Amino acid sequence: MGVKLGAYIKNERRDKKISAKTLSVKTGISKSYIDYIESGAREPQVDMLAKIAVVLDVPLEAMVDIQKKEQMLSAITKLSVSDVEAGDDEIRAVARTADNSHSIDAEALAKTKEAFRMAGDDSRIADFLENPNLKAIVKAGATLSDEDLEKLRKVMESLYPDAFSK
């Protein structure tokens, strides 16, 4: 679950010479739950992370980033190549989720993994688009200010009103 997050919290707590009991008292989180978090057995909600961040004087964003990355990696590992399907004249590897509920081809699995790895980089998302015009628009959009994006949205909305309707 949250092994890296737990290790991060434990290291920060030890570096600051704060006992688990003291962290528990100051955050209002039971010591046993602190132990579960630090061991990676439990993933805390953001409100708990915020309390821990205040006591340890660390940025909440750092802990949330660690947690998000771990969750994404967990999702990736649940996807595994488990079958090989034979069709007409080709053999195609098929990836399935752990519970075999969905089936996607190996290329889609590779793109999914890459997208998860690059999730924080908006400009890289454009690399996964096939249409070169759309790819250029998305890349440009990743670097525009909010004000410029709003202007672009208004232009696009005037050209394609159905695409922006709720």
C-alpha cells in the first residue's frame, strides 16, 4: 500500500526526534494507526496527512505526491500480461486486470504505463495523441497561462459549441 509514504513519514519523524507516541498525541491520531501508516499497512486520508505535515513541519504536497505515485504504481502492477490470444494469422499478447474483468492489448498497456509515469507532465500527455494537429494544440495549451487558455476556450467554444455543452 503506502510503504514509501510510511517510510517518508517515519524518517521525517525520526530526523526531528519525535516519538510515534508524541506524533500521535499532537495529531490526535492513535499511535496504532500511526504505526500502521509508517509500516505501509494503511493509507491515510489527506486530512490525516495534513495533521502529520503540520507536526513534522514538512510540505503536505510532498506527502500527497508520494501517495499519488504509489497509487499509480499499484494500479500499473495490477495490470499484467496473462494470456496470448491467437487470431487469424497473428498472435497478440493480451493484458488483463488482476480480476480478469478487462482485456486490453499489450500496446495499450504500454501506453497506459507510460501515461502513469508522465502523469505530472501535461506537455508529455500530447505525445500519446495520434492526430498531429491535436497534438500541437495540446502541447501549446500546456504552456499557456490561465488567461490565454480562457481566450482559447472562448474561440473554440464559438467554433464548436456542442463540444462545450454540459
